[in-house]
Amino acid sequence: MTVKEDLADLLQDAWDRARGDGELSVPFGEPPALELPRKKGHGDLASTLALVLAPLERKPPRKVAEILLAHLADRGRILDRAEVAGPGFLNFFIQSDYWREALRDLLRQGEAYGAGRIGEGKRVLLEFVSANPTGPLHVGHARGAALGDALANLLAAAGYAVDREYYINDAGKQVETLARSVYARYRELMGDTVPFPEEGYRGEYIQTIAREILEREGPRYREVAEETWYPSFLEQSLTTILGWIRSDLEAFAVRFDRWVSERSLFRDGKVAATLSDLKARGQTYLRDGAIHFASTAFGDDKDRVVVKENGEHTYFASDIAYHREKFARGYDLMVDLWGADHGGYLTRVQAAMQALDCSVDRLRIVILQMVTVLREGKPAAMSKREGEYILLREVLEEVGKDAARFMFLTRRADSHLEFDLEVAKRQSSENPVYYVQYAHARICSLFHQAAERGIALLSVEAISLDRLTEPEEIALLKHLAFFPPLVEESARALEPHRLTGYLLDLAAAFHGCYFQHRVITDDRDLTLARLALAQGVGIVLRKALGILGVSAPERM
RNA sequence: GCGCCUGUAGCUCAACGGGACAGAGCAGCAGCCUUCUAAGCUGCGGGCUAGGGGUUCGAGUCCUCUCAGGCGCGCCA
């Protein structure tokens, strides 16, 4: 039970009693919501139940609040006091002992603390990154990778069974262009003058791949027909780039359970099956030699081509098949993480799912806004074709995994992100992530100190937590107690960034407390109580940082 | 032109499925290390939440219009 649940039960009970006494009459409604007041004097938790109920009850909000208050039956278990305030808020002040026992509970649970139940073991598929295998991952992908990985961890922490998937767009014109670009560079390396593909990829990495092929296979593809070199160049280019992508993701501590290839969907007949399904449902038609999907029937701006005039499939066709396949796998929830440049694609995918009777509410698409990279105070140009972009690899080398991930994860998905490389490097010691990590390192240091001084730790049950009486200590206890509901709420909202805010608050509360109250003193019981508090903070820091994929160092 | 996203302190961003007096960090100023890590702590200043209308007991949050920025508007992916 979390604090919010405990109090919500109490309030629900009061509500039921008030109805039983005939003082309130509205039969049902939402379960009472509780929120953290922004201002200190407004209690530890507040409810707006009376405000919501008042118009339905045709009573003044304060009157409703009084009635609820009168029916509150806490028997001194949780509450210190409760009061009606402002227009009709119910403010709850919770006993210090409640918070202390919450810490004891935390310590009993250890690393399991904060494990949520809202997932109920439901299966979630999270698809993210899914960058085209036509070049190395850049900083935009890094944001998606950080968010996706953290989101997957978060959902898992909230009790979902999560699968992480990367969709490889290894079919179509882009990878064809990739192969041609590499071949052109291959010929150039041998001194041949060949035309470079018009829309070809001009990044330096193309030469790298060409050079590797030349070293590995020599000039054997110099004077052969396209049918001979093309398949080989395609495969080798894809393999090389996917290798880069995998190792970059690994270095960024981003994990995937499954890699789904677009070509495999064609190979396994999934695309054909999907198209015939759509056709059978009367959702496609032929126009100008191309097969269109009638997406306008589902709110799209125009109908979309799925099979081109030349008989090739569009990316959209295989993507419909991919999503249909995901639905068929029986997930309770599917989450797609897309870059803002794919935002215009949302309507048509939802349209396709509707057309196939896949319930769209099981699919949630998170659009991630762009990243602007600042180098030396100026925006760095990002153009994949020209090969100008800041790579994930570079970010890792310059900024580091922890700082980069934390920075990506302090912003909401739909907010544009400015990533200043100079600031991240130069001021690395002032980076918020170090502030949080430092709190963890300090706590570890405390336990080393305690061990050196031969302080014997007690079992959880034997610690005198009532020795924790300072306002800063109580404040810390409260922070810790709010972690479990935070996990559930962030997961529900698909917003891992709430955890970074929480971590900064928690670290600040800890640093403040640490500065003001010495942990290790001659007072044995007090020392043990404060160590227990520090341990609780350490556990939550580790847990939350772990969800974000940021390390919790023992010393700094 | 149309669609989606954004606009909050000098800068970068928060504000938890509308809630009470909008908060942090950085930058600026002034203090705190003989004692558990100063990558720390304490204090100060800083806002018509882009702007106008509306809904509501209550709006940074919802609706609408205007302005500004980003992304998209391919038989590319």
C-alpha cells in the first residue's frame, strides 16, 4: 500500500459512511484523487473530492468537505489531523510515525521497493529507435534510445511484462541507395571515375564501408554486372551499419529483446497477407496504376499508396503489416516511439489499424521532438544525406553515458531539446546528474565510515526510527514514501522524465539533511536510525537511477 | 496554405490524468570546509506563464483566434 492508497481508502470509507448516513447522496463516481499540495501549510496530501462533489450534491463545497471530515474514521492510525481549507480542499497531515514505518517497510523490501502493480503482468511491446540502417545513430536517435530504454524499465518497474523491439527498415529505396553509394566509393578507391548516386549518402562512413569491402574482397567487383555486386554490397553495408548501431546502443546501455527486419515481413508473406486482408475489406483500390489504401475514411488527409505503379511496395505497406503483426502477437499495449519527423505518419497508421479492426486504443504513439545540438554556442547542422550530424558515439565520448541520458530524460517528450555539448562537457561537475550521483556516493561513503568505526548494524525491525525527529529527516522520509506512487503514475503517463525531477528533489533533501545533521555520532541509536534513513535514500536513488539507465557510483 | 508539436525568470527546463501564493538548475550577488566526500550547504534578486477572447467555484494546463518557432505535407523511409 502506498501513502496515496492508504489515504484514498480512508477517504473512500468516509464517503461511504456519509452516504450511509444520508448526508451525501451521489451514488458513485471516481475514486477520490489525492495530490501533493504545492504549499507547505496545505498538508502532506490534499483532496479535491468535496469540490468535485459539491455541484452534484447541490451543497457548498466547504459543507461537503465538513461532512466528509466528520465521517473520517482513522482511529489515529495514519493522520495527525485533517482540515478543510480554502474553497473546500481537504488537507491531510500525516503522523510522523506513519512516515517512519514507511521507511521500515522500504528497508524490508530492499531493492524491490517501488515495484508497482498497475501493470498487472500485462504484456507491453515497446518499439523504439528503429533508425534506418543507412548510417550510424545520431543524437536524435540517442534521445529516442534513452527515452525508450527508460520507459521500458519504468513500465517493467510498474509491473508490466515488457518487450523491447527494434524495427529494421532494410527494404526499399533507401537501403538500395546505400548499397549504390558504397559501390561508387568502392570504385573511387580504385581510382575509377564513376557517377555518384544522385540522392546518395555522402557521409564519410560510406568510404569506411567501401574500404572494408575492398580490403576484405579486393577488386573482384570492379568490372562485374550490377546483379553480381549489388546483393553483396547491400548485405555487407547493412551488416556493417547494423553492427555499428548495435554496439553504439550497447555502449549507451540500451537493450533490445528483438530485432524485426522489414525484409522478413515480405519474405514471410506478411505484407501480402495484410494487403489482401485490406482488399477483402474493401479498403483498397487501384488508381493511376497504384494500389491505394482509403485512409481518408479514417480521418487522413489523403489516401495513401501501398503498392506503387512499378509494383514495388511502399514503406507504409510493410509498416501496416508490421503493426498488424504486433497486434496479432496479442500484446495488451503497444507503444511506438517516433521522431517528430514522423509525426505526419501517425494518422495513416492509426487509420490502417482501424481498417483492420485492431483496437487503436491498445496502440500508443509517443512523438519525440527534435534535438538541437549546440557546439560552441552555435546550432550544429544535421543532414543525414550530407553526412553532417552529431553522432551518438560522439555524444558518448564527449559527454558520457550518464550525463547524456540524464539530460535527455529531464525533458518531456514533446518539448524541443537543446543539447549544448560545450556546456555538458565544460560544466560536467555542475551537471544535475552528478548532483544525484554524488548523493548516492556520499551515502555509500557513510557506510564505509560506519564499517571502519566498527558500528554494528541492526536488523530492520530493531532500529529505533523514532529517533528521526528533525524536520529535514521527516521531509526525507516523505520523499521516500512518495516513490512507489510516482513509479505508477509516471508509467501510466509514459513519462520517465518525472523521475529525474524526483531524483533532484530527493538528492537536494538528502544533501540538505546531511549538511545539517551529522549521521555518525556517539549516540548509537541515533546513528543507526540515521544510517537506516540514508540506506533508504540510497535504495531509492539506485532504483530510480536504474530505471533511467544511469549508474549509481559508490564513490566519486 | 493545411496538419501535428512548442511558446513559462537573462539562458536551459519543471509544474504529477484543471486545483490553493508558478518552481529548479545555470548565470549574477553575499556567506559556509580543524569534524561522516565543498561534485556539497545557506541566503538574495529575478514572472501580466507570447497576446486577445471563452469554459469553470478554480486555467500555465481545456476551447477559440492572433503572433512566433520546430516538424511534416513523396508512388522516400
